[in-house]
Amino acid sequence: MSALRVAARRLPRASRLVPSIESPLQRRFAATSNAPQDVKMQAQATLPNPDPAADSLTVSFINERAPFMVPTYVRPAPMMMKGQGCYLWDMENRRYLDFTAGIAVNSLGHCDSEIAKIVAEQAETLLHASNLYHNPWTGALSQQLINLTRESGAMRGASQVFISNSGTEANEAAIKFARKVGRSLDPSGDKHEFVSFHNSFHGRTMGALSATPNPKYQTPFSPMLPGFKYGNYNDVEQLQSLITEKTCGVIVEPIQGEGGVNTATPEFLVALRKRCDEVGAVLVYDEIQCGLSRTGSFWAHGHPSLAPASGEAAHPDILTTAKALGNGIPIGATIVSGKTVAEHIKTGDHGTTFGGNPLACRVAHHILERLAAPELQSAVKDKSAQFVSGFQALQEKFPGVISEIRGRGLILGVQLSPEFAPKAGEIITASRERGLLIITAGDGCLRFVPALTITEEQIQSGLKILEQALRSVVPRP
């Protein structure tokens, strides 16, 4: 039996978690390691969850397989094997409190029992039949997305849905649909320009990447697709010259995730809506990370804080979602307005092989029902307040270290001051080696996007670990 199978079987099952188990892998490593025992014991005593050592079984396992993987990611050594709720366990049975939720994916936690049951049932019923035929779940999910969106008071024109496999695919569809609208309005092709904003992130495929103005992502693959223009987030004055008669579409995140958890002002969104209406451009809201109740509202643009002081809130012509929609099962969706977009999209304009498959759609149908529950959304607001209060306490304990606390609900950012921003990576490592998983965003921003089902006790525990990590990296005041 392979080492991987042994480790998987000996680690705690998702349905019956055990606090600590010594696996055969651990015993084998302890018996064969050349490292002095006193050194290992000293490391264990210093850190609760030290990263696997260079001579550990985990690193050996990784090194054997890494040459066969395209190296598109830089990962720390722990290899995650099991998950339950807000916890993950690695190959050597270290437990981690997960404040990342798979980058805002596992909003209902890891290995949710109800989702697991649905996956098992559908796997024995029908996984794939292609889009050449109808299946019961694609239409059911689409109808549910439209109904829940309208009931939430968001996206007034929501009418139809295209189901895909990921967030970047959802955005690719949005870009294509906007270009199709532009071509319909102006058959000459002049109305093809697309506008996005600095510090945004919309995906890694060429269309979505062209809308992501980050040199780190774009330069190795340049030139980008023609016709993309970039503006400054929350800058209203620029919109008159940025968005013109040649503009077919504008894409914006109501809350920028990867760019640093920056929130759009109501005035900016209203001005975007007004300018798009003036020139006949399609307004796209990318809510892949901030949507589906992560803010405490079903869609982020429906959050009360994004409503203007007077007049109506700004709603999009296209809304994209993914991440939490599948809780780990790959799926994305592009919601379009019946008034401004749907009439322009014809048979053959877009397609997908796996998108809309019955497994992903049935899972998403179940997840949406739970994420739309008022009780869950109310709890998100309470948990958000607990996080913010904890961050403010840390801000007082570490003067000059934390410059700003940003975000809504459970998409939150702790911005480090310029002096300490370069230490963000050290804080991430120090947290992980104490049993807490967090990630960064933008320049020196610590990002917190835990499962929406996280408990108050888990939040408090994580905040204590974060304080310990800060003390280990930041000079004591």
C-alpha cells in the first residue's frame, strides 16, 4: 500500500475526527530520520505546528513528485490530507485552524456531511451527459440563482444564467457577452474596448488576465488582448474620459479581494452605472470572492453600506460568481440582465463541455439554499464584528504595525503599515507554525476569509494565535 494511502487511512475521518493519531508514516520517519532527537524535540517544544523539516517524510514525499508538476505555485511544506469544518490536518497529523477556506471557497466548511451525501448520491446517478441534452439540475440551479438574486434585492435585471466551471471562465463569458453586445450595437466593431481597474483580479485565462492589470501576472504573457483599458478604483472624475462610446464593457469588484480587500464607494458604483448607461456599455460586477453572503448580504453590491445616501443602488448588467458556489466542487456562473444583455446572446455564441454538469449543479443548488438563509447572513455580521473588535485590539497592542482594517462581513483585510508590510510573509509563516492558516492580499495586507460557519470560539482562538505570531515577528512595543 502506498505511503499516501496509509496516511489518508490513518488520519482522522471527516465524520469521526480524533484529536491526535500517530500514523505509520510518523513512526517510520521517527525510526529512519538521521536528525538528532534532541534537536527535533526542541523544535517541537518551540512551535506547536512546525513546518515539516527537510528530512521529514512529507518533504521526501513532495520531492519525489514535484518534478512531475508544472511549478506554477510556491507552496509551504505541509501537505493537507483531511478537513472538517474549519480545520485541516496535514500528512503528519498537525491540525490547522483555517481562516482561508480555500481562498473563500469552502464557505460551509470542509467536508460538510450534507454536501458529501449529495456528491455520493449524484455520483451513482449521473455525472455527465454533455450539453447536447438536458439534465434536471442545470435549469434548476439557474432558476434558483435568478429567484434568490431578485428576492435579495440585488441585480434588478437578473434574467438568465450561463453555468461554467470556474471564476475565470465566468469572467471570460462576461467579457465575450459584453463584446457581443458591443458588436450588436455597432456592427463596425469599434465598440469593443473593455475597462477594468488597478488592483483588481479577474482570472488567469487570456481574456480575464487582460482585465487584470498586474504586471506580475501579465508581463510574461504579453501582449494582452487588444482593447483593454485600466482606471483607478474609486476615482469618479476619470470615468468621463476612461469610458467612451468605444467601450463595450466595464468590470469591477464591489470588494477587491486579491488586490487588498478594498471596498468600492457607493458614489463610484453609481457613477460607473451612470456612465455605462450614457455610452451603452455593459457593467459587470465580479463577485466571485465577495458574493454569496460573504458580506452578510447575498450579493456584496446589495450590502447596505454600498447603497448611496439618496437614489437607487447601482446594479450590474452581468454578475459573475464561483468559489463558494460549489464549496470545493468546480463551478462558476455568469448571470445576465434580460434588458441589456440576454437578447444579444444567440445559440452558438458560447459553450462548455463540463459546465452545467449535474453533479456540480446539484451540489450548488443545495449550497445556495443554505447560503441564502437569513440566519446565516445575520451570523456573518455578528462574526465580522468579533473579528474587527479583535483586530482593533491588536492594533492597540502593536502601535504603528496595523494601519487599517478593511472589508465587510467575513472578507476582511488587516493592512500592515509600510514599515511592516514586507513582514507579511513572516507573519503568515509564524501563524501557520502555530496552527493558523491565513493569506495575504495586495501589498502587505493580511486577508481573512474563513468559512461562514466558523464559531465564535474558533475566531477567538485564531485571534490569540495571530497575536502570538505578531509578537514573534514584530518587535515588542
